[in-house]
Amino acid sequence: MLRASSDALQVVAGDDARTLAADMVRTHALIRCFIVIGEAATKLSPGARALLGDVPWRQVIGLRNMVVHVYWDIDLGILVDTTTSRLPSLVVALKSALATPPHDPPGP
């Protein structure tokens, strides 16, 4: 999820949806990033989700479902906006969670 989020930021690289739409390879790369992010989100345990703070998991997974199942109606503007406005904070949360050592459960 961290790699796909970071990759999405690199794919967009400050461009708008119109500029990105002119580059099929980058467009498909961005869509793939959202598929990976959403799929990874479905695999997170409730405990892992709690470590990541206030992430709208239903929306993350829903966006993945939309690009996979309603691919003919993808709004590139939404993906670009989500990339620039939401993914930076997800990257920070993921890096923080990955840097935190796992907690051992209390003993008997």
C-alpha cells in the first residue's frame, strides 16, 4: 500500500487530469496504483487499521471497486484529486505505522 501510494504521487507529479489523460501509460499506472491500494486495504486487520488513524477505509476500498468494476466511467479528475489531497497523509501514516515495532500481547 505504501509503495502504490508513493508511486501514485510520482505518476501524477503535479500534473492535472487533462495532462495525465494525454499519457495512456501514466493513466493506466495511476489506475493500477488505486487497485493495489484498495486491495491491500481489504487485507488489513482492524488492529492495523486502528494504527493508521482516521483513514476512510470504505472510501479507499470503494474507489478500488469503482476502477475495477466500472472502468468505463473512471473520472481521472477524482483520481488525481485523491492522489494530491489524500495520499500524502496516507503515506505519512503508513510510514509511521511501519516504523512502530509490533506490540507483544500481554502474557498469562
